[in-house]
Amino acid sequence: MLSSLGSSTWGVRLQDMRRLYEAIALPQMMYACSIWSNANLNDKNRAYTHKTIDALRSIQARAARSICGAYRATSRAALDVETFLLPIEQQIWKHNADVVTRLSSSRDIAKTAGFELREPAPVAMDKNYRAHKSPWQKIYEALRSKQVRNLDKQEHIPPFITPPWQRGPHTHIEGNADKARDRHDAECAADNSLSIYTDGSGIDGEIGSAAVCPLTQQTLSAHMGPSTLSTVYAAELQGISLALQIARRYENEHGERKSIAIYTDNQAAIWSIAKAEGRSGAYILGEIAQQVQELQDKGLTVTVRWIPAHVGIPGNEAADQAAKEATGWREDGRSQLPANPPSQLYPLKTTLRRWCKTQAERAWISAWREDKRGRATYRHTPTPTKKVLQLHERLSKRESALLVQLRTEKIGLNDFLFSRHVPTITNPRCSCGERRQTVAHVLLRCSKYKDLRNRIFANLSGRNSLRTILSTPQLATKAIEYMEQTQILGQVGIRDE
């Protein structure tokens, strides 16, 4: 399919073709991967064969060549880096880890999948008996062998947080920051409700949450743990839960105002409360729903409103400061003990999935460094990064193909063509007679194109570094223009059709 959408000289742009591959082809390749594959790629008894993996590698390589317009001689490893496509081995591992993480978030499904310890075999059973392990169990055990400490304690995510008939809090998100601030000021001037400000913050790898009530001069805070355990989004939800605790204490001790106004600068948290479905952070949403119901049963009205952050609203600024200090951070640079954790704190599905992605990318980085192929690309991109796609943001397919060929050095220059035994190329030297006709020679040193090079690159910084030229969007665009004007590629290079 991808080959019909373009070649090295025409067609859909690189980034668009990459999106099509990730959205259409890759999901089909990974379909039921957790069943037919084994998560541990170093296991000699892995369920899939070398032949299966090689077939998938070939499919991805063909797709990558169609995406970026590279030569067939370009290595698979280099193609993956140039298009920022996770290699098949890491793709399989990440997919399997995601499946186990998703299944583990449901207690009933996790138990059915065999993620809990089995009962010991009966004494009378043959001592050579080995219990059958499902593919999911193998993946689960492989993850545990990597010391995923939070896998067994992961949050439980039910399909729904509240029954459809349960009425939640009122929620309001104004169209813009000015309207939100004006509404906030008007509500405060009316002085009819108990205003409570909440915030969640991540600083120095730690997550904190807080709620501040100016009227009662009360502040509650909670340390949500490191960023590998929780997220700022969860801290924002926890802040709303803390605000409801303040509201409950106020109702028990004073009870004068029957309207509770909770202000947060996180719109995602408000949307989650308005539509409390099963998602990461569900245990906090469930706690919020229960707290709101208790206050409503006592005749109180709860409203959650959005306010813009860092615009000088005193309550919001105080909540932001308290959330940061909940992590143990202090403005003067001294570290203090963090606040106490909330009564319920579970590793989030979101953080576990992020860990899976990080592990897959680390494995890719390690394999790329040890690989002997694609070293031309390695000199430009020693660590796979999505930033490589920024080079192609404003390029046509023809221009992207030329840039990739320059970066991989698999291009229609004499040095490469001679190494591939092209019959019409009898030596690798440049027509200037000085050196081999390589990418570095043509872009940096060839005397034949000295005037053209000076005119196009002018005094741009980095023009004498091949890595800088082919890794910087501005210089890469100049390199493409330069190569096209030299017309050095001729019939074997890239040209307009």
C-alpha cells in the first residue's frame, strides 16, 4: 500500500506516510502478538521463530524505504533511525508489556490470565510434572524478572466509576483565561461560597498535591511519590480530593456556607470528574465521587471551576507553592521531608506504560550503538530521537528522500555506485580528480563546486561540519538545494519526473 503512495521522487510526505504505517500496517503486524510471541527475546524456547521475526523486519524495512525514499542497500537499523520507527524486536516487547499492564489493571481479568500465584501441585502428582504456562504468564514473569516492582500493586481500573444515575459535581470551563478570571473574581466578590484552590506539581522527579482554603486558612498536602509511580494529573485529582476533605471539615465545624467552589488550573482533571469513566487514576476519581455524594447528601452544592495558572490569583499561587513543598522542595534550595502520602496510593497504569516505552527505547539505543551497520547514520544520530523527523517538516517527498540518502551515504555518487558494482561506474573518484566522490567530499571540499557552495551556504555557522549540515533543518535545506543545483546525481539520483 505505501509503495503506491509515493517513491523517492514523488508522493505523500515522509511524516504523513509514517503516520499511515503506524496507524494501519503496524497494528495488523502486532495483532495477537502477546499470544504468538514470547516477551523474552533471549529465551531459547521463544514461541516465535527467527523466520517470523525476519519476515516482520523485512516488512518494516520495505515500509521504511517507501516512507523515506532510501536505497535498498540501506540497512534496516539505519532505516529505523531515519524514520524513527521502533525496531520489530522492541516493538514486540513493548506491545506485550502494554498488554500485561492493561490486563493487570483489571483484577478479574488478571486472575483469569494467570497473573496470580498458582496453587501448588498435589503431592501425588508426578514430580516431573510441569504446569502449563500461557503466553501471558510467560510475558508477566519476564516483566517481573526485570524487577518491575509496581506490577503487582498496580491500580485497579473498573469500567465505570459511578452508576449512571449518580449526580456528580457541577463543572465549569470558561472559553478563555480572561473570562475564567472574571468569573472567579465575581464569585469571590459575591462571598456566597467556600472557595478552595488546588494544584498538583512535579519537581525534581517527585509529585506533590495540595489544597488551600483562604477563608479557613487551612492547607492540606500529600506526597504522591516519585514520577515513576504517579503523575501530575493524578496529583491534580488528589488535590480536588483534599479540597473536598477541607469542605467536609468546614461543614462539620461551621456549616454556614452551603456552596463549595473548588478551583483548579487543570482542565483534564475537570473533564475526568465530569465524565467519571474507567481510566488511569480511577481510584482517586472513585474517592472524589464518594466525597461529593456525602456532601450533596448534606445539602451542599459542589462546583469545580477552571482558573488559569500563574496569573496572580493568590489562592492558586498558594496552592502551587504548597504542592511543590509537598515533594520536599523548598524555595531556598534546602530539601525537607515530603508531606505524608494519601491514604490510598497505587502505581498508575500510565506510569507503568511509560516505563515499558522507556525500556524499549533503551534497548533500541543499546542495539543501535552495538550494531556494525548504518554507521553513516550513526555519525549523525548516535541516539535514536524523534527530532530527526523535524528535518523533514517542510520538505517534499523528493527533498526528504535526497536528505535521507545524504545522511545514510547510500546515494548516487561514484563512491557508493562503484562499491555496488554499477557497470557504468569504473572508479570511485570525483570528476574534479581530487578524491573519492563521497557525500563529505561533495558537500565540503570539491573544488569544482566551490563558488556554488559559497553562494548557497554563505557564512552560515556549521557549514564546515558534515554532521551539523545534515542534522540542522536550515543547513539540511541548504544541502538539498546545493545538491540539486550541482546536478551531480544525474540519471541515478533524484530528479523531477
